[in-house]
Amino acid sequence: MEPTREKPVVVDAGADTILDGSRFIRACLRRPVDRTPVWFLRQAGRYMQEYRDVRKHHTLIEICKQPDLAAEVTITAAEKLGVDAAIIFADLLLPLEPMGLPFEFQAGEGPVVHHPVRTAEHVRALRTDRADDLAYVARAIQKVAAHFRDRLGIIGFCGAPFTLASYMIEGGGSKNYIHTKQMMYRDTLSWRLLLDKIVKVLEEFCRLQVQAGADVIQIFDSWVGSLGLADYREYVFEATKRLIRSVQQMGVPVIYFGVETAGLLSEMAATGADVIGLDWRQPLDEGWRAVGHGHAVQGNLDPITLFAPIEILELRVKEILRAANGRPGHIFNLGHGIVPTTPVENVQAVARMVREFRLESKVVPVNG
Ligand code: CP3
């Protein structure tokens, strides 16, 4: 089913004609834009009726593995919200399967990896030669790209080495990452081999996505905030930087995202990522200063503010936009993903607020 196409939104911005998609990519590269681009982490998910309807008939993994369904879910969410970018519907854990680690999503518990990686032998047994099995994600991207063309930016994604390793070792989500950190500290050789193997698979996975039409790759390091700065530097930085650099060499910008990362931001920026994702625990301008103005930033509304009365929501959205102060290189987003009971109309309202926002102090040219 092809959802109806809206007319492309063309904005006259002086010498340039900016389509929504290029507005997003330009912001990733810190080029001037006519207005701040906006999209939402986990914009396709259970808070949206259309997604719940598809989920009635298919499991999460079925949706990921059927390019028609994955593309439909991706497109429907982006169009319904009026955002500037569409993130491909997939999951962080998909690369585990071709590496030899089957997993499932158990209702209410999140992902469960059946045979967690705990020993040197387990690490040695992981395969790195089957990234092509993930071609279904690339086929979904092709469909989304054919639908939107240049109208919206298309975001491919993967997990970061640390976050993916933590799922493999813990066997699911974790509070204290004891097994992960134990391997890191006590069997550093296996830890480094594990990260090398993950990077090898992710490079191939990202290449498939870029060749299929992804304009940007977002690397999710959702749980990296569990690390102190010294451990990040010693055990995680090098592999992450290698992945980011090699994706950039494929010709696309990289967004590097983590949560509770206030203490890690300058080091995360040192990976060379084009854009750093910020969570809501510090004001956007402070976070941007820590990242350095040589990088773009993405964020940083608390996703739970989407439950606030509209006046408070608007106050917080405007605070973020004012903190960015028109500096090129801000992409509006949440600090983490939309949660399942979020009112969809509030997400739409935020997209509208960002689309309509203009800095009071800036003179907006009338005819370019
Ligand atoms: O629009 C989108 O963002 C959808 C695409 C997407 C999904 N997962 C689909 C999904 C993306 C970008 C992800 C990334 C992902 N997956 C991350 C990184 C982002 C983050 O939130 O930090 C992580 C940590 C995962 C692993 C994962 N997948 C967990 C922990 C869970 C269970 C948590 C929960 O909410 O139940 C999932 C399941 C999952 N992946 C859902 C969706 C929409 C939940 C809905 C469902 O079961 O249908």
C-alpha cells in the first residue's frame, strides 16, 4: 500500500531552494537553513494507532524483515508527523542474528538473547561474514527512498559497538552492566576482539544502507552513559571512532547519539561524528558548548514533556530553539525515544511549533 503523496514542500531561502530532506542534511553539515529541521526518536512506534494496527498482524521482527511493511511503517509515521526526516523502521539488535546470536522480543521484557557472550570462546565463535543477511533493511530503505525522493532525509542506523556489545554480553537490557564491564576489565583481549567483530559487521551493514539510499547514518550508543570518562576512552573510543570514520568515508554524515552523556560529550565529539545527540539533562547550549561548535547537535526535549499541557510543551520547545540561537547545525529532536502512551497530537504539535518558529531577533527576508 502506497500512502498518498503530499506535494513537496519547497521553501524559498534566498539563493537556495530547500526541500525538507536537504534542510535536514544541510543542518547535519552545519550549513545554513531556512528553519530548524525536526524529527523524533522512535517516531514510528506503539504510541501511533497506525503502527499498532500493523502490529496486530505481525511481530516486530516480521515488520523489520518484510521491506514492504517496514517501508510502510516508516513512511506513515513521517508523513503523519510532518517531519523533515524518516528513520528506517528496523531494530538495533538485527545484526546479532547473522553473527550467530539468535534473540527474541518478549512481551514486557524487551529483547532476550538466548546464548549471551560470556567467554573468549564465545567471542571467537561469532561470525562476521554474513552481514549480507541484513539486506532486507536495505530493500526497505530503497522503497522509502523511492517514495520520498529528495522530499525527506532518510536515516539509516545501527547500534554503537558498546551498546551492541552490552546486549550480546548481558543477554538483554541491564541496570549495572556487570557482565559487560567484567569482560572489559578482566578479559580485555576478548573485549577488543568482540568490538572489532561488531565494527566489521556494522561497517558492511551501514554500507548496504548507504548504497540503498540512506542520506545519513545514526549510531545509537543508548547505554554508553553507564561508562565513566576513563573507561570510555580506554575501552570504547577507538572502535567507535573507527566505525564512524568508515561510515563517513561512504559519503554520508554520521549522527552519534547517547543518553546520560553529559560527562562524555567532548570525547564523543572527538570520534569525529558530524552530529552529536544530546539528552535533556542539560540545556542545549551547555551541551553544544561541551560538544564544541565545530559539530552539529540534535535534541533535546525530554520525551515525557510530551505529556505536559500544551503551554508548557511550547515553553520547553521554544527554550531549546532559543538556546540554539539560529546557529547552523541544530536538528530538533527528543533526548530519547517517544514512549508508548504518548499522545500523538502532542508530537504533531511539537513538529508544527518547530516548523513555525522564528527567532524574534532575526530579520526574516520576505523575498529571499
Ligand atoms: O521510528 C523508530 O525509531 C523505529 C525504529 C527503531 C526501533 N528500534 C523499532 C522498535 C529504532 C531506531 C530502534 C532502535 C533501538 N532498538 C534502540 C536504540 C534507541 C533507543 O531507544 O535508545 C534500542 C536500545 C533497541 C532495542 C530494543 N528494541 C528494545 C530495548 C526494545 C523493547 C523496548 C520497548 O519499548 O518495548 C525494542 C523493541 C522495539 N524496537 C519497539 C520498536 C518500535 C517496540 C515496539 C514493538 O514491540 O512493536
